[in-house]
Amino acid sequence: MTAVSIRKVSKAFNVGKSNQVDALHEVSLDVKPGEFVSLIGPSGCGKSTLLRLVANLLEPTAGEVMVNGKSAVTARLDQDYGMAFQQAGLFDWRTVRKNIELPLELKGWDKGDRQTRAEEMLQLVQLPEFADHYPWQLSGGMQQRIAIARALAAHPPLLLMDEPFGALDEMTREYMQGELLRICAATGTTVVFVTHSIPEAVYLSNRVVVMSPRPGRITKIVDVSLGGERTEETRNRTAFFEAITTVREGLRGMHAAHVGLGNDNR
Amino acid sequence: MNKAVNLVGKALPAIVFGALFFGFWEWAVRFFELKPYFLTAPSSIWGEFITNFSFIRRAATVSGTNALIGLVAGTVLGVAMSFGLSRFRFLNQIVTPLAVALNAVPIFVLVAVLNNMYSITSEIPRRVMVTLVVYFIVLVNVARGLTEVSPTHVEIMRSYAASDLAILRKVRIPNALPFLFVSLKIAAPAAVITAFVSEYFGGSQNGLGSRISSNIANSKNAVAWAYVLSACLLGLMFYLFSVLMESLNRKGEMK
């Protein structure tokens, strides 16, 4: 069974109107359980749209999206995935603990179980001492770690991330990438990750999916094999740089044909 | 201890300014021998305030009760309607222009119309007037709080398969609470002002507003000023109450 299966999916906005936008055209992609896949491409290539189709926050115009062997709608209703965005999106009026408990509340867990799980998740993201703080008392990187803890609180098999580290500074960003890999290894979570950053995509992923705009489609899939566990040292390896170059060439190939025509459809 | 010192330090400039202001007023009246019908000295206003205190208190109770009843009724109705607006967006397009239009005219004049509907001694027209004023302030603000939520929050809730009701309870209402308290801060003094002004359009001569106008008509300026002082105090009381409510809400949030 695949974790995510996307079959000839198209998505158009404003169908039939003069301003119709073909965000995605017949995209197909399979993600294996436990795999880390990044979607990369210029603005308007439909990478965020594709992620939202998997999350069932949008409905495809044509084609089929399966998550965990179920239709995307069923998977969403069963809470088979967790999601994290560029903005941590924590609730300012809830403590850190209560933020993490939110998906469990919605699943109808009782209080004791929620608390136990929240403690566990706080241990996992290594912020147990901040349980009773409010989100605005934390730094951006800490907030994003809480957002990941919240997304994974119900132990979903799949994590969908839309540029989660886009608003962080470079050093925090690299630290968070390491943390994310550690958390995913510990939980065995499958990840689909949208990013603008080539090194980030390469460092994190088993596969990097290169997309291009008008209409949004997959132009190249780069397998990244860096061998063994990824550490800070990985960033200095020749294989790392080679993978970056391959992804960059993939992006550049289509960039030449689409210079300056970017149109963000998010 | 430290807190008390801090509070005095914060209040000191205001106290010093107030003392200087009233001192200058008193001095100017005596030095230029201003006639009482032109400007009354603070000392004689204070004297009248003490002398007439039981009358003033009775009048303040009448106006204050009207303001309070209107404030509560307007807030309840405004909150209820804002839920309706956030649920049924088409209502928004009907009600918002109406609210704007009603706020554009001095709606106090409606009290004259309302007075004709009820008996001459009825307090109902004044209370209805206050209710209307408060209603629109609360409605516009709380409806904004309920609808203007972060899109990320809504997407997160939808990704957790949350129902509309759950989104309302866990996102929209907590988001609207600060808007409610801001609207109360505006509405509370407005309620008092509306209660006074309503009294200028006839009806029983029992409230602060009508006492002020009748004392001025009788050239009893110092007494009129004493009623004005009481009106200030009443407005201040309402405002402080709304600030207190807000800070209680904040405290709940910060623990």
C-alpha cells in the first residue's frame, strides 16, 4: 500500500471564466510509507495546491488522490495526516500544552489520555519545560516545533508540511531540519514537504520532486541517496552537492523557458 | 508595596495636572472676579455637590439605570446578531449598510419619535435608545471578531476534520472575545452619554441630563455644574467597569 497515491490529478481555479488558472495538469506521484518527499519549484508551479489536494482542503478537478489506501476525504475525516504551515498557526489563547491537545480534543479523547500524549509530544520536540507557556512567549523556531508536535499528536502516519521553516533564519532553519529528521525517524512518519530551498529539499528528502508552472506539472524526480544517517556533516559531502546540482539543473531547465512569469496561486 | 509605589508614580502626572488645572480655574474666577453665570468656581461647585448630594444621587441612579439596562440589552442583542451575521453571510450585506446609515445620523433624535409611542413618564424610550446605540457598536465589532480569523487556523481545524460548530467554539469565539471587550470600552461611555442626551427630548425630568438643563434654565449654574460633575463620575464608572472586565479576561489568558 502506498502512503499517498496521486493519479492524473488536475486542478483548475475559476473554471470556465476568463481568468481560469490551470494550477495542476495530470500530475501523478506515489509516496511510499516512511518516505520523505519534497516538492520544489517556482511560485505558481502548484506545489502548495498539490499538498492541499492530498490534505483534502481542495478538491481535484479531475483525477484521484488516495491517502493510506482511502480517498482523501475519508483520510481527512479519519485524521490520517497532520499538517504544518509556514505560520505556526498556534492559538494564542491556549497554552502550549492545550495547543498540542487540540487534535486529540477534536477526536474526543478524555483528559488524562490527552495530557499523557501532550507530555510525550513535548518530550519528543524537547520542550517539556514550556508546557504552560503561551505561544507568543516562544521564539519562532520553538513555535514551529510545537506546531509539529501538534500535527503529530494523534500519531498520524503522514505529515504534510507547507514551507514550515520558510519564516525562520538560516541557523534555526538548519537546526529544525535536523530536528524534523530525528522526529520522523523516531515516529516512522511519512512526510510530504513543500519548500523553496534546494539544500533544504536535498538534505531532508529521499526524493525531490521538481515542478514547473503553467500548467503545474512534475518535470523531474531526483533520488537522493546520501548513505546512512544524515547529520550536519552530511552537508559537506560531495554527494550532497551533487544532488543539489541535479535539482538546480532541473529547476533551471524550465526556468529558462519561464523567466519572470511566476504567478503564485496560493 | 512596590506595585503601589509604581501605581502612584504612574498616576502622579495626572494628579498634578488636575490639581494645577482646578487651582488655576479657582484662581482665575477670584482674580478676575468672574460672575457666577459666566464661570463658577470649583469650590462653589463642590459645595453645591455636597449640599444637593441626595438629589444628585437620585438623578444619577435614574440615568445610570437607563444606561446600564440599555448597555446590557444592547450587548446581548449585538452578540446574538453577530453570530447570525457570521453564520449567514448574506445577512451581513443587509445589516452592515443599515448599521452604517444609522450611525451616520445623530440617532438621538429617534428618542423624540419613541417618546410619542410611550406614555410621557416612561423610561422605555431612553432605554431603547441606549440599547440601539450599544447594539450597533457591539454588533459591528463582534461580527468582525467572529469572521476575521486567521486562514491558517481554519485550515488547521479543517485538516483535523473539525465541524463548523467546533471551529466556532474553538477558533471564532476565542478570537472574538477581545473584540467584544474593545466594543464594551467604546459602548459603556456611549451608553451613559446617550442616556443623558435622551433626556433632552422630553419625558420625566428626573435624570442628570434634564436636571442639568433645568438648572441652567434657572440660572443656577453652580448646581448645574454639580450635576455635570456627577455625570462625569457616572461615565467614568462605566468606563472603569469595562476596563476591569477586559483585564479580568486578560488575566485568565495569562494566568
